Amino acid sequence: MKVPRSEQTMNYISTRGQVKPIAFQDAVLMGLADDGGLMIPESIPNVTDTLDAWRELPYAGLAFEVIRRFVTDIPEDDLRSLIDKTYGPDYFVNDTAAEADRDVALVVQTGDVFILELWHGPTLAFKDVALQLLGNLFEYILTRRGGKLNILGATSGDTGSAAIYGCRGRAGIDIFVMHPHGRVSPIQEHQMTSVADENVHNIAIEGSFDDCQNLMKSIAGDLDFKRKYSLGAVNSVNWARVLAQIVYYFHGAFDVRKRTGAKAIRVSVPTGNFGDVLAGWYAMKMGAPIEKLILATNENDILARFYNTGDYSLGREVIKTLSPSMDIQVASNFERYLYYRVGGDADKLREMMARFAKTGSLSVEPDRDGVVDADFIAARADTEQVLKVIGKFYQQYEYVLDPHTACGVCAAEKLREERGGLGNPPRHADDLPILCLATAHPAKFPAAIAQATGRGDLAKHPAIEAMMHKPTRCKILPNDKQAVRKYIIETLG
């Protein structure tokens, strides 16, 4: 089996500049960089010249072409097999559509907005797209290298169940997932805690998602502990997560261009930990036909405030909303973006992150026109707006949005209102189609859907109904690093 050498070898470096360049497989196992930063590719491939050849590829074929640009230490045949396995029939185990209609990233038009449905995987959330691949990568690497991997993750909702499903039952892997106790939806909690595999360990932390994330980073930052207990990561601090998500931006852009004839599109992304929208930014830099990213937040709007003002400052506390996966203040992946923003100056980046850790604030200077970054438009959607848009889309199109997707649609509406209103023909020749990322099946949030539509029978899925009858198991722990460490040690024996 040959390793592709048509492109130069791709190595990975840390945003904080204190980890020597390493290969892709090593970066996958490292997860959070050993210096506390995040691993990124040494360069971003330019694929502009290949776009015409990629437009008609099936999803798995497109994924192979995108991912192989970043992976030069896995033989081509092995990488293709991993990707084909990931997005094969087992991926659609809970998809109720006919086999011919299945797509990892299905584009649906509702009025003049296009929806990219990313919830056709086993846990009905967009996180499956990356975490099914990551689970297969972990297994591939451990099979060849030997050893064991103990994964420590934090979730605000969907990451946990997708990570558990990707790693459950795999030899050589134990997975510990922390979620904020009482702050994920009942269905999200049940999806995690009803998995009975012996290698799956759920932890409910008495605190917020940010607390869970801080615990994960703090424990992984103890290098002696990390190495002794072979800790890895499934959160989007793991580069493989972001890499897998780049693919569906190309896929969605190609589909919408084919339908509309537009040269480029805009993509609206409901945003919490910044990993999903960061994948879109990488796709843009590679040459995907995307003109702008619309960053949508809920009331936890630190990222929207940054792209509108240049100020990245914590609020008083995390606000509990109908879109719990976005109830985040400290976005882990934002550090990757900042690295590029400061011109790849790791010393400056370390100073900024140290300042943020101490004061809860950092800033960048907008340009003369007050624009922080021309690649982004940012908007906030509050609970009232989210409920309104869910109700409207059901009434007008009989299409049910989950509350996270609705945040992205609200942001798209605000953009369209500046140019004649959503649902009206574009008034300007330069108006571009908008693709909104749909991140979860609405059946995961029945209370919000019922509140928005007045109907309690819309948000259903047979896999969820069957799962809700299963017994659960979970360990409740305080927001304390030592308590989590002790639990890991005792569990692993």
C-alpha cells in the first residue's frame, strides 16, 4: 500500500509553539496539545484547481479527497477504507429514509433558505459526522501500535452521545464523558447514560459546560497524569474532529451551487464551541465556494460580540436556553482562529490566552470600517426569536427546526431583512444563497418544539422513543479536579 506523496508531508504544530511538529496519527492521540494549546496543520492546502473534479463526488469520495490533503502518514488504501466504513450503511442505522434517499449531509430547500441536514447519523446530531470517523481512527491506530487509550471528554449535549456511540465496545478504549448535571436535555442525557457497554463511563458534573471543559483541560494539562493513564480527547480540541467537518461545507456548497447557479454561497452556523464554524473557515481558506460565514449564537453571545466589536469578554454566567449545546462562554476552538489572526505568532498567542485566563477578556482591533473579520457576519438569537422562527417554518413549510438550527436561521433572517426580507426575491444582484446548518434532529428537543408550534406530536423519532425505556447509569461528581481524577483512577483500577 502506498502513501500519497503528490503533496508534501503534512505535520502538525501547537498554537502555543512548544510542541515539535508531529504526524497526523500522533496529533490524533495527543488530543489537547501537551503545551496546553491546540494542534493545527502546518499549512492549509489550496484545492481551488480541483473543485470541478470534486463537484459530483459522493460524500465518502469527497471526504477522502479533502481528508487525504491533511493525512500523509496513513496509506491511501487504508484511509479510503476507514472513510468508506465510517459513512457506510451502519452510519444510517437510525435513519428512517429509504436507502436511496440517505445522505450524510442532505440539502433541503425551505423557501429561499437551504438547510443542510447533518443529523442522519446514529445519534441524530451533526457530531456523528466527525466522531464516527474519530472512533475508527482510534481503533486503526491502536490496532497497529498496540496500547490503550482512555478518553476524557466534556459535552454540552450532543458531543457526549456521539463520542460514546463512536467508541462504545471498542477494544483498548475506555471513555469518560462529563456533562453539566441537569443542564442537558433529558433526551441528550438519556442517550449518554443508557449506553451499557463496560468501557463507557458517564460523569455528571455539578456545574456548567464551561466547568466540564475546564476540568478536561486541567486534567489533560497534567502531563504526568495524561501519560500515565494514556488520556486522549474526543472534543473538538482534537484536530480530527474539525478535519472531518470541513467536508460537509464543500458538499453543501456544491449542492446549492448546482441548484441555483450561484458562484458562491453563504453559510449560517449555530455556534457554541467554535469547532463547526472553524471547519467552515478552513474550507473557505482551502478554496470552497463560500463567500461568508454567518456566525449565530444564542443569549450566550461572547462570539457574536467579538465579531461585531473585537471584544472577547466573559459574561457574568452561562445562561440556560432552549439550545443547550450552545450554552457556552469559553469556546475552545477560538484559540485556533486567534493563532491565524495574530499571524501565527505563538508567543503573542500565549500572551493573549494568559491574559484571558487571568482577566476573562481579550480583544483585537477592528479595521477602519469597524469590521473585525470580513469572513464573518455575527448575530444573536434570543429564545423568543428562536421559538418564533420554529413556529413560522412549520406553518409556512411544514418543516421542523430544532432550536440550535433555528438560531442559525434567525441569523440568516437578519441578513435577509437588510435586503428585502426572508422569503422575498433578492433585491440585489450580489445576493447569494444561504445554507443553514441543521445540527440536530428536532426529536431531541420535544419541549421546545411543542412550545413553538403548539403541537406535542411533531418532535418524535422511533430510535429515541425506544431508547427512553432503557435503564441508565451515571456518576454525579462535584466540580472538582481531584474528584474526577480519583474516579478515573478507581475505574481503571
